[in-house]
Amino acid sequence: MLFFNILNFLIAGFLGYLVGRFSDNYINVWIGDPPWIPHHWIPGLLLMVIGIIFFQNNLELWIFSFGLGVFVSDLKDFLEFKIFSPDGKTKENRRFWHID
């Protein structure tokens, strides 16, 4: 049972990372990188807090680890405490598989 919980945690975290990278590299560029949209580490942090507060079964584990994946995908902007600012990414200089 512990093995499946760890596997669920890793899968949900990886899916959260993929969603975070996709939104940062494709959706954000597609809508023109507006300065009024918050960075996606903020929803990731909110999902982690929700997962901790209501942590009782596997659904909350999925919510927490998905939020952790989204949070990690934008870790650089969190460390610089960017809340509302454009990333300045273009189609030419974006990279998918890294922490930004």
C-alpha cells in the first residue's frame, strides 16, 4: 500500500510539473504574456495548502503533490518573489524541461 501511495505522489507531482511547464511555455506565450496574470507558483502553493489542510485520503495527496509539481515548475520566479510580472519569453527562447 505504501508503494502505491508513493507512486501516486510521484505521478501527480510529475503531472503538475508538466501542466506548470505547459502553461508557462505555451499558454502564457499564446495569450501574449500579460502583466496582470499572477505567476503559476501561486496556484501551486494554494493547492499545496489545500492538500495539507484537508489531508485525509488519497485525493488530498494528489492535490498536494499536483500543487507541488506546479510550484516546482516555477520555482525560480518564487525565489525572486515575482507575483505579477511578465516573463518576457518568446517562442524562440523557451525551454520545456527545466525549472523556471
